[in-house]
Amino acid sequence: MKLADRCSVVEECYEFMLAYAAQGVADGVEIREYLAKAADSLKGISAAAREEIDSPFLTVLDRDAADSLAAIELVLSQPAISSQLIDNLNASIHLRALLTDLFLIDEVLKARQGAEARLSAG
């Protein structure tokens, strides 16, 4: 799976978690599916990033992805996943750091693509 696809899965999970947290539910099957997909995407996200970027920043991505994966796996191991539990996961500095990393990498890749397009056109 490419980096962009992995990022999309993580971002979709986060958006679903925001909505889920607002619902006030005690447990739901769909949240487990989103979290499991995000966990799978995180397991290979650093390798996928290395295919597109060569930067010391990838050490930061490795750490933030591992920390976020640990938090998601902790939530997935619970017998019930309440809205309150997801709200706490949403607030996790680890997950927020990961999302910020992904947004930063996305902007770097967009800027690089724009520069390459300008060079090939010029």
C-alpha cells in the first residue's frame, strides 16, 4: 500500500473517531473496523514513506507511528469501546503528533511535485 493510501486510512479513522466520540455510545462494531484498518496502515507507514522521502524526519514519523499504534492497539484490546474512550484517544498527543507528521509530509510531497512540474514545463 502506498504512503498516500496509508495516510488516507489513518485520516478517515480519525474523522470517524471524532463523530463516534460525539455520539455517546457504549460500544460499536464499526469503530473496531476503522481502528483495525488504521493499525494495519500504521504498521507499514514508515517503510512507505521511505520510498518517497529521504529525510531524518522519518525517525520522528517512526516514533509517532509506533506510539499511535500502541495507543490504538490498547483501545482495540478493550471488550467495549465507548465514545469516552475514543474521545480520550482523539485527545492523545501521540495521535495528534502523527496526524501533524502526515500533514507535513503531504505538503512536502505536494511542493516537490509542483516544483518538478514547473521544471518539466520550463
